[in-house]
Amino acid sequence: MNVLGIIASGVAALFITVALAKGARRAALRPHAPDASGGRAPRAAVLRRTGGATVVLGVGTAVGGALWLGSADGTAGSVAGLLAGAGIVAALGLVHDLKPFRAALRLPVQTAAAVLVVCLAGLSPAAGVLAVLWIVLATNAFALLDHADGLLTTVGLVTAAGLLACAALGGDLALTLLPATLAAGLAGFLLHNWHPARLRLGASGAQFTGFALAASGALIQEAAPSGRAAWAALPVLATVALADTALVLISRRRAARSLLRDTDDHIAHRLRRVRVTVPGTAVLLALWAAVPVTTATLVYAELLHPAFLLLPSAGSVAAVFVLLRIPAYTPPLTPPSRTAPRRTAAPTTGAAIPSTAPAPGVAGPAPGKGAPSGTARTAAGHPTVPPPPTGRSAAGVAAERN
């Protein structure tokens, strides 16, 4: 397969994904009849959740067209098996998007799809068993990243670029076909998946992306020249996905929670608790993924010693332990209420002076409200002394005293 064929396949995947995603976005945003609760119709939510099918169709059409034109040469069986296995897990994910089922039911189908890839690639039994285990593990690790807008799309794009570079350096251009088209498809889908996302990858797109990345890495490692440290470099490409999986498993184990029950304890959720925005989280994890991807690519190209792979791995382990210190199962802090507290009247001390008719020039109680309790006050708020209760005037009392 030549370079022009790879470029043409990538461009085709990009335009097909963009066109399909634009149509799916319009269908999702189209007003529908509201449901019984008065909210948006469930149909719109399903359409947004199944947006990853556009990536599957775009990448699958581009790769299938290249295989039909005979561009894969002698490795057409390996590429076809890779595409078939990714399509199987994508179909299973689409069923889950339409009618959710238990996550444990995915493992047998993923294992069968990985076995299909291994058999069509002609791997030895020992290498085939390791490849199947790796594909199943990495597929679910990447799929777990689909819990925030643009997160799996950006990390998958960076990882696919690294696999593309490694496959090109290995000399087998046919194995660059799926990473190239996947990177182009994810780039096109990112236009609609960036925050605020109008479409989501869902189980279909997430499973397809994870399986394509994991299986491509296994086949590239098997086809690598003997002098390259592919066995150490290629697994490092999945550092961010494996770090997120390890963080989730350790956190749920410590909290005695179910390992299969998804909750808000991933990397993005913890970063949100320390005031990192959703777009900032996607950019931060993309940069995190770029460090091990760049290091692994340079090691694969024999420009760096394999010992340099310990640096991004050690940094990721340290990051996991730091993220574990951020609480994940406590409610987030709520801002204080803006309503002012009610003021209560201060208790009066001493005996209250009985009030009678107000003196001339003194404001009395409002009509219909009765006499106020406590000391009578003027309109200006100053306290007043009521006249004697005997009804005699103050001048008469003064005359009697004289």
C-alpha cells in the first residue's frame, strides 16, 4: 500500500464521518414530542448517545473501500480481520446503547472478536493468547474514558497518531491503514463531541475505538522488526487509559464498592472537583497521553533507550496516587445561600409601660393594628412617655403639687 492510498483513505474517513455526524446532530436537535414527564423525548437522547456509529461507518467505509481496491497487498487478511473484530464489538455496543445490559456480557463477545483477529493474522499460540488478553484489557480501558465530553476522542486521536507513526517506522504500510482512518474519523467527530457535546461516542463508538487501538497495537508489535523494543514501547501508548482503569479499581476496592458499577470516580470526575473545566480536562489528558506516546514512538524508532519508558510510567503512577487523595464518593461543596437570615426582635428588658392615647403631636398606632407592645415611639422613632392614667392634665397635677 502506498502513501497516497493511506492519505486518500484518511480523507475519505474524515469527510464521511463529518457528513454523517452532521446529519445525526440535526436529527438529535430536531424538536420531538415531549415525554410524559415534560422533558425532552427519549428519542433525542438515544440519537445523541449513538453518535459513535458515525465514526464506525466512516472508518469502516474507508478501510473497506481500500481493501476492495486491493490496497492492502499481502496483509489484507490481517486488516480485514481487524476491521471485522472492531465491527463486531461496535455492533454489540450499539445494542447496548439502544437497550442497556450488563457490562460483563461484553467480555465473551470481545474475546471472540480478539480471537478472530489473532487467527486471521496468523499469530503463534503463545503470542495469540497474550494478544487476546491485551486486546480485551485495552478495549475496556479505552472505553472507560468515554465519561466526559471530548475525552476519549482526544486521547484516542493522540494514541492513533502514535500507532500510525510506529507502523510507518516498522515498514508495513498496510497496518497504518486503520490507525490513519481512525485518527481522521475521530478528528471529524471531535467537531460535534467537544464540550458542550451534541453527540457522544456511546458504547458503540467507544468499544470500536478501544478495540481498533488495542488490536492495531498487537498486530504492529507482532510485525515489528526484531531489533526494535516493540514489546515495551507499544503498551506504553495506552498509559492514560490504563491509569484511569487502575485509579477506578483501586478507589472502588478501598471504598468496598462494586467494581463493575460505574460511578463518578474517574480521572475527569476528580479533576472537576478541583475546579478543572470539562474542556480543560480533555486538553490535560490529551497532553498527558502525548508524553508516553511520543516517548514510545522515539523508543520504537531506536532514537531513545528503552529505559526512558520508565519516566512516563513512573509519572503516571505518581499521578494516580495523587488523584486518589481527591475524594470521589462525597458530595461536592455547595456555595452558601444568598438569602439573608431573618432578623428577630431583641427582647425588651424591664416592665413595659402601658400605652394609652398618644399625646398631641405624637403618631399613634396604624388603623386596624391595635396598640403596639412595649414603649410607644414617635414618627421619628424616639421613645415617648404617655400621660398619667388618671385622665387629669399635666398642668393640673403641677398646680396641686404647688
